[in-house]
Amino acid sequence: MSESSPPATLDVVENTLINGRYAVDTSQSLPDAGGGLKAFVARDMRSGRSELVAVQVAPDAPPRANMLTELNQIVIEGVMTPQAHGPAPGTGGVPAYFVICPAPPGPSLTKAGIAPGLWSEAALLENVLRAGATALEALRRNKATHRAIRPNNLFRAGGPGAPIVLGCAWASPPGIGQPIVFEPPYTAMCLPSARGQGTIADDVYALGVLLVMLCTGQLPMAGLSDADIIKRKLDLGSFAAVVGDHRMPASLTDLVRGMLAEDPVHRPTAELLMEPAMARARRLAVRPARRASRPLPVSGVNTWEPRMLAYSFLQEPEEAVRMLRSGEVDHWLRRNVGDTPMATRLDDTVRQRALESNVTSPKADMLMVMRAIALLDPLAPLCWQGVALWPDGMGPALVAARAVPDVLQLLEEVVTHEAIARWASARPDLCDTNMLIQMTRQWRGWQRRRGLGGGLTRVIYELNPLMPCASPLLGQRWVSRLVDLLPALEAISYDPEARRTLPLDIHIAAFVAARQDARGVGDLGDLSGEGRGGPVVAHLRVLARLQVLLSGKPLPGVASWHNRRTRQRLAARLSDLAVAGQLTPMVAILDDAAARKDDLEGLERATLRVAQIDAELQFIAKGGPARAARARRIGREVASGIGLLTLTAALAAVVLS
């Protein structure tokens, strides 16, 4: 890479507008508008509209790419839908990523307060339930979920007589900012970043909790830990746990009871809730969960029914292994719960574990526990050694886990052992088993891929299409699109420190592999240096292909290197091409098979000649000063031989500083 400064004509000016249209004013913060995320005033520079908000994406919590696609430029009354998204300068000029939405109509419910009596029964039915349900039904029709219904992300234009507006839910993973009380147990027990897209039924559940909170003026189960809230819901049922001892109007009680049903299929649809009277008339005869005649202790905690046992096994996986092997669970299900079919299926799972591996295999034990939890609680997410997640939450979970090595290792095991496919096979009636099997095999294929373009890093970029490249070479530059990579590399190519390394590291290689089409992925297998031409040619080949596919603009900084007078004709030719900033012709020169063959043959000849010279020098050393003249002649040949040996090294160094 060049030691000179960037040429004055080089176009390195960053676009400060999102989609060439929206400007973010970081000097005007809107701390109440982002649902817990940073938010700023935004303006549409094309239309002059300023009633917009830019919600900033957190670096370790990628935005919901699919929702941003499904809802782009769609206007839904009662929802702050995304109008655009992209990188722009953040606070202090540091690059960041923003989602542009309509500005909230007023303060959030958190800021406005939730004291008792602020909302009448009529206002709750009309301006919370009906307004929220109407918005959710519109989202459902657009194949979207909200997954962020909570007090600090709900807004109203005026007093309690104004309808609520659902805030931005697209700038972070679904459910990640939700208080546990607003989540059903089967998502609440997951890693916050791995709760998944869910369904509108999960939004209906959160809306039901909101009704209880606004009616009573209190956040349900305030003061309890997250684990205690989940246990209380599993033990008592969500409705009894959330409502507690509070008294509510009968009309609301009937609605909330249905909205907080344990099984999402038993909850009223958003469309039905748009007419509260009809929703109240809908009553489902739901059989209550079987409760044991005697509890089963797990690490000193009594469990009374299978769903609670499943959650205990998530928290105590090693104890679960012991109890399953010993037959305690089988005996409890048959004798105390009276569920012989479940006991039989569980017994089959324990027998299957014995066939998979030797008795001490941790992998087989964890697969057994995972299947057992799926049988005990069909609504439960995938549970692996104390970690729970929904399959579509794996991408954000991996990003967040980069800061928690122990969790990252467990998630990598889920990929390595194709645990999601095995979990799906244990609950075929509740998921698309074939799709999940194909998906996990693809993940495993990316993980197994050799070279810099594979491994778990490749999986992370594949599952997070809007995640920025985390390469330290890029510094603070936010590169989430492939088209932004080459300009970023060109900008850093004039940094002396950057010139000390090859231009592609593990993050850039995995990023390129995940973002480009299949035509270029094969080149990444040679980045380790095992392919033809060595690592330098491999790196140059990848960059040249990107240059052709994306822009074709000259990249003199990327193409050049520190020139040395001692380099031969090849170095001179490469230097001319580097100044022009064109990478493909450089690849043609360096990847010339005939030239490499001649170079290798020359290297072999030089190596043989140096060996001969070494032998003669040893002979001379024994012959005394009479052979000095001959030594001087041989010394000249040594210099010539060393020059031949360095020719190949020069080829490898031409693109490095």
C-alpha cells in the first residue's frame, strides 16, 4: 500500500444523508422517543418534512432486517413504521446506523405516568385495546410483528382520551427491550436477544399485560426477579400471576383472561379484539395443566407440573441428566401426574440417548435434556445447557454473545451439533421440521468452511444481514453493505499501520462471503495461502472481483505498495498498474501460471547453486589463503544466488508495505 497521502481527486467524502434523503440532527436528542434507544430529530431534505425521528441502532443489537424490508415506506395508522434506514454520522461524527420513523405524537406512557384513575374503562377499551388491536392487525396483514409493546415505547398525543401509538420496534432485535412481565414464559426464559420474531399472539399477550398495568396503575409483579416472575407464571398461570389480587371491571377481566392464555392459539386474534364485545363473547374451554398429587424436587425447589419441571431442567441441566437417567421423572409422571403417554415418550428419549454415544458423552446428555424439555413443555424454546433461544433469534444472540465467551461457546455448540434440527424433530407438530433441518445444515456448512471466509464468524454475518463489519482494520467506520467496503479499505490504505497487514482479515473475509453472490465466494477459500498464487494473490483476486462487480472505480491506495529500486521488471509493471488503481490486471500478472513456473524453476536452480557454493566455501576454508582469489569469485556468485532466491519473496511483497 502506498506511503503517500490520498490523491486530492479521490472521492472519499462520506454520504451524510440516509438514502440520499434523510438527515440526522444529533444536536437535537429525543430521549423519550426511541423506546430505550438513542433517538434524534430527523429531516426529509427532499420534502422538508421534519416530523421524523432517527432511532440509533446499538452496535451489539442489529436491527430487524426482515421487518425493515416488509414495512419500508408503508404507512400504518397507530404505528411508527420505518421510512428508511442506513448509516450516517452519529454523535461527535462517529459513524452510526439509524432507522427513520415518524416522530411520536406525544410523550411515552412512562413519561406521562400510570397512576390509578388516569384511564377510565371506556378509554382502555377504545384507546388502548381497540387502537392497539387495529395497529396489530395491520402489521399482521403486512407479515410483521411488533414485539416491543411496553410503557416506554407507547405514545399518546394528549390525555387518556387519545389513542396509543406503537413506537419504533425495528432498530433492535424483537423482544430485546421487553420487561419480563410483558413476555409469555416461552419467550421470557430466552436470552433477551434470542426471543425471536414471534407472532401477533405474543403482541396480544403484551397488550393484555398493558391493560392490567393501566387499569391498576401498577406494573404487575414489580420487585420480583425475572426468574421469579417466570416461575410464578408457570406455577399459577399468566392471568393469575399478572392480575394478582387486583380487582378489575368484569369486561376487562374476561378480555385479559383470554389475551393471557398460555397457548398462543387460545388467545383472541387482533382482528377479534378490534370489537371488544365480540372478543368477550369468545370463550374457549381450555383444559388446565395437570398438577401432580406430589411435587418433584429439583435442586431443592418443588415442581408441581411438567412445564415447571421443564423450566427447572433449563436452569439445572446437570441435575436433569441425573433425574432422567435414574427414572425419577418417569415415575413422577406416571404415578403423581398421571400422564402415561408423556412418560412413555420421555422414556423413548432416554433410550435414544443411550444409542447415540457412550455413557459419559456430554453431547448426548445435553441432547437428551433438550428433547426432554421439548416433551415436558411443547411451548418451550430450544434449551441447551442453561441457554434458551428461538431458532430465528440465533443471529442476534450470536452478536450479543461476542462479549460473553461462555455463552458464545454454547451457541457455537448448538450450531456444531445441529441441535435445532434435533429439537425440531422432537416437536414436529409445532414447527416446520424440514425447513429447520435444512437451515441448521446450512449453518453447519458455513461453520465447517475452511479459510478466512468460514467458521462461526461467517455464520454471524450470514444471520445478521445489516450487521456492520467488525474488523479492527476498519476502525470506527460503519460498513454494513458490501458496496461500502472498498471505499473504506481505500480510505485506510493511506494509514501506515494498516499497510503492515494484508487487506483482508477474518472479519472482512467472512463479511464478503456473506454479502456477495455465489460467484465470488470460491475465491475466499484461498485466503489462507494454500491456493494458487499464495495469500497475496488470493487477497488481490477477491478485491479485484469486488472492484469489477461493485464500481470499477480506481483504488490506487489499495493497489499500491512501497516500491524498492532493487525489484525487477515485474515490480515496475505492477507499480504502473497500482498508480492506475486497477486490481484485475495486477491479478493477471501475479497469477500468471507460466511466470510462476519459471520463478519456481529459477528458485530450484538458485537453491542448487547456493548448495554448491556452500560446499566450495567449506573446501576453501580448509585450503588456506592460497585460494583467496577463487573465494572472491565465488562470493560474487553467492550474491547472484541470493538475488535469485529473493525474487519469489519480492512477488509476495508487492502489495504490502
